[in-house]
Amino acid sequence: MDGNCTNPRKFSYQTLACATNHFSEKDKLGEGATGSVFKGFLRELSCSVAVKRILFGSKYGMESYLPEVKVLTKLKHENLVNLVGWSCNMKELLIVYEFVANKTLEYHLFKETVFLTWGHRKTIAWGLASALLYLHEEREQSVLHCDIKLDNILLDSNFSPKLCDFGLARPVEHEQESGYPTVLTGAPGYLAPECKKSGKASKESDIYSFGVVVLQMACGKPAVEQFQENGTKFELKLVDWVLEKIEGGENVSAVADPRLGLSYDEKEMEQLIVVGLSCANPNPYDRPSIWEVINMLKC
């Protein structure tokens, strides 16, 4: 990314409207619960960007979204998406990020045009762990991401991950143990069990979500699979499926992504599955810290 894009700044609405062809549908990259994202080009900085457009409604106003900007202005890590700038008025908030061209981890696991090799998957796991280490432990205040999932992980041209979408993220003190009250959203299967009861996020709940992502990379399966039998709908969590297989005496080949064939190291696959299951332990007190995850990945 061009160095001119690395220092966050405030932009005029007109500048960002022009950069995105006035938020043209043909330039839309995606749409989520909080807004749409458009590709743009900032001529004055000579760089491509992704502009998240959030229209304020009667339920959520400016104060609901500004924390994302406040958090991102203080973050700088190679495995986090860079904030380029923002624009805000009483009707909407525009958040400008670096443009990451290689789409999301979800796309490459399930709709791939370029297959994710075992080497890619190890790189992604390591990069995500590095990003969480930075967020949780390497800053004056910890930052909880609160929404780690496949489609919030962008891949650059080298297939290195960049964690994005900090709309639910909140800074907390390192010693805070009780968790942070947050809005519970996101795709099924990533939310730690205790969050459903307490409505609070914590470092441990981020670790749980990370564990689910790691298992998805190892197994090539959705976080939750839905199926129907005799007219009844069922859900099967990936975490439960992997645990059942491993505890039943199956080896790693029974849960490994079949698309990998034999192009993975069995010991490394076993290691990644152990990391995933440890992080996705239903008991938050039995989950490893991010420091322990890093050490496990080094082995």
C-alpha cells in the first residue's frame, strides 16, 4: 500500500463521493449489518481504498459507530487492515480503509478461484495469532475485536491475513476480568457459549472465535452446518464434529479438508487441530491465552 495512505485523516464528503463514483452499485464490494462497502480511488493520495458507508437510523446514531474510528486510529499492525481516514455528518459516517484486493478468507475457503494451499493456511493462522497478540497484550490498553470470523479476514496478494471490521471492538484494561458488555451479532458458530449467557465479550471469547476459524482452515467446513432429516432441521457445530471424531479415535485425515489431498504435513495438521479445539473449549477458563497459542503454533 502507498505510504501516503498510512496516516489517518478526515476527508470531505465530496472527496469520498467522487472517489467511489458517488457510491456506484458497480463499485460495491459488499454489504453487512451496519452498512455497505465500496471500492474507491483517492487521486490526491494515489491509492485504492475501501469506503464503508454507514447511514444513521432512528435506532443507532453517530455515537454507535464512532468507537470503530477511535479504536482504529490507535492501531497499527501488518495483520490488521489500515485505517486511511473518515468523514462524518449528522446523516452518515464514511470510514476509509486500505483496499485489500484478494478478497476474504471465506471466499477462498468456499468459493475459491485460487486454492488455499497448506502453506497459505499456516501463514494465515500465524498472522491472525500475531494480530490477536498485538490487540490483547502488546498495547497499553487491550482491544477486544468481538467479531472474528472468516468474512472479517481479508487476504493480501501474498495470502497474509488482515483482520477487519472493528465495528464491535472495544478497548479494555489488561486486568479487566469480567468481560465487556457488547452487542451480540455475527454469523452462527463463532460466538463463545458464555457470551450468550452474560452478553459480555472478553479476551477468552476472541480466542474462541479464533479457534473456530483455525478449525475451518484445517477442515474446510462451515462453522455450523444445517441439515434436514425426516422433516426435522438440525445444526451441527464444527467444534462438536471435530471433537467427536478425535475423541472417537479417528486420525487427522478424517477431519482434514479433503481438497488438500495429501499435500499437508500430518503433524502440522494435528497441531492446528489441537490449537483450534483448545481455543474453542466451551469453558473459557480452560482456553489458552494468546501467548500460549503463539507457543503452540511454534512447536
